[in-house]
Amino acid sequence: MSKYIQDFESLKQWYIHNIPSRKKFMRSQKISDTFIALNYPNYRLWFIGQIVSLVGTWMQATAQGYLIYQITKSDAFLGYVSFANGLPILLFTLYGGVIADRIPRRRLIVITQTSMMVLAFILAALTFSNLVQPWHIIVLAFLLGTANAFETPARQSFVSEMVDRKDMTNAIALNSTMFNIGTVVGPAVAGLVYAWLGPGWCFTINGISFIAVIFALLLMKLSGILSPRSGNSAFKELKEGVIYAVQDKTIRALLVNLGVVGIFGFGLLTLLPAWSVDVLKGDVTTNGLLLSARGIGSLIGALMIAYIGSRGTRGKIWAIGYFFTPIFFIIFAFVRWVPLSLAVMVCIGWAVMAMINTTNALIQNYVPDQLRGRVMGVYSLVFMGGSPVGSLIAGTVASKIGEPVTVILFSSLMMVIFIITFFFRPFMRTLN
């Protein structure tokens, strides 16, 4: 018992001593340090190309949803498209990590980005010719998900080839900034283009946007260093990456907690449409505002990590983000006023992003270069695979006990896991 009392006291002292010092630390840094990764020419090319491409990607995702519903008038088909897009992530991401360690990652990203571009133009052609059918959209969504399954581990691990290790956290945070800019700009532009010119132009613009990132990749001057092939089978190499991730206590703890947030945190976000109507007594606009608020919070979190996350504070930021994620969700469960709900959702987006970004950076900091692609494949599987599992559980539970009780239950489980991690894995909050 005395050990737990000491641990609790350490939690209090950690909070007292680190929050003020963190403020002092932030004042001593230059604002320009927030974008320090842009000092690297290769990353600068990547950043510009990806922003253009991500806006196009979110335009297609938004227009595709409108189109499938317009054709079928069925909510079920929205689920079918989402499932078709997500299934390859579960099936192929680990193998995608193996490929990312076998061939130059730039080449793999160019191949997958080119495939996505072709798929976008195919969907545009089908739409312009009025031949598009629901099954076309589902099949193309599956193929797009397959390309994503191979591209994601390569993209996650490619950061290490563009910037030095000391600036990796900043680059990863700026990657999240790009993503969140895409989530804000893409859907808004898609709505305007869809209403003005039709869905075909949304898909066409997305196809054209891939040219930016492909061109940026081809302009990069990289060392071309790749780990020597081991001569082992793909399955054996995949197993090697999984075993390393499981046996390394730091990476294992990070992945377990990432999975917890993926299942119980992101799973709750599935309830937002029902929450908007049943709890907040709003409509589809309310749902859009909640999603935008979360995006704003995520963008703030990403910029914060870019500013302070690579200077010996990653473990502290990880703990703060993880600690406040369930707290903000619990607060959200009791709020019934839309403006306050939006404010809390901003806080949720910030806390979740702080935890996820530092998890990514810490794993990449600890993993050896020769295993980077495979371990990031495991990371991608845990991160991207947890959400659909959590969504299924959250939807089922909410239908039985209601949305507010489900949010409180899931948030409490997250908090329990955090407390267990804090007491039994104290090294987590001191990671650098």
C-alpha cells in the first residue's frame, strides 16, 4: 500500500513541478521552431505536396458519401463503403510494413499514390458518363483501402528519411497538421464543387491533386540507404516485426494504450450523429459543427506538439494527453448546451492528438531503422483497426443503455487503463 501512496504522491509532484516548468520552457522557444522540419528541403517538398493531395482526398471522401446516398437513398450503403475501405487495412497493413522494409519507401509511396490517382480518375469517368453504380463505388473503395494499407506504413516510416531523428517529433506533428487542414478544407470545398459542378469534378480534382505529391517525391534528393535484405520469407519478416513490437516493453505499452484510445475513444466519435439529434436536440448541422470542433482541437494539438514535442517532453505530453482524454469525454457526457459541447470537443481533439502524435514519435524514436516499416505497420493496424472495432462496440452498447451512459462507461475504462499504466509503468511519463 505504501508503494501506491508513494506513486500517488509522485503523480502530484509531477504535476506541480512540470506544468510551471513547461510554461517557462515554452516562453524560451522561438515560434519558428514550430515549423523546424520545414528547414529540410525534402520535408518541405513533402509538406506542400501532401497538403494539396489531402485536400483532394477529403473532397473525394465527402463527395463519394453524398453520391452513394444520392444513388441508393440508403444509410446501409454508407456503411458498406466504409467497411469496404477499412477491410484492407485489417488484412494487408502488416504485410505492407514488410514491403516498406524491403523496397525504397519513396518508390512504394509513388506506386501507391499513382494507384490512388488512377482510381480517382476511374470513378470520375464513371460519374461523368452516368454509368456509376453502387457496386462500382464499393469495389473502388476496397481498392483504395488496399492502396492505403501498403502506403500507410511506408508513409509513417518515411519521415525518418526526410529529417534528422532529433526533429522527427516536429515532422510527425506537422504531418498531423497537414491531415487536419485537409479535414477542414476538403469537405468544405467538396460541398461547393459538388453543388456547382457535380461529383465528377470532385473526383477529378482529387486525381489531379495526387500529381502534386508524386512530383514532390520525385524531386527529393534522398540518400537511398535501405537495410540489406535478410533473405527470409515475407511471413518470417512480418513475424520478426510483430515479435519486436510485442517484446519491447516501451513499444508494447505505447501500442496497448494506443489501442485502448482507438477502441474506447475513437469508437465514441461514431455516436456523434445520434448524439447531435438525441442528446443535443440538434440536426445534421450540429453534427458537422462537432466534427469541425474536434478538427480544430486536433490542429491545435498538432501545432503544440510541433512547437515543444521534440525537446525532452514527449513522455510528459503523452501522459497529459492520455490523462485528459477520458476526463474531457466524461465532461462531454454531461453537457447539453451546444456551444459548451463544441468547446469540450475542441479539448477532446487536442488531448487525443497530443497522445497519438507523441505515441507515433516515441515508437519511431525507439525502433531500429531495419524494422521501422514493419513496426509502423503494427502501429497502423492498432491505430486504424481499433476505431471500427470500437465503433461496433459503442453502437451496440449505446443501443442498450443510451449514448451518455456509454460515453461515461468507455471513458471510465480509459481512465482505469491510464491509472494502471501510470502506477505499473512509471517509465512511460519520463520517455524522451
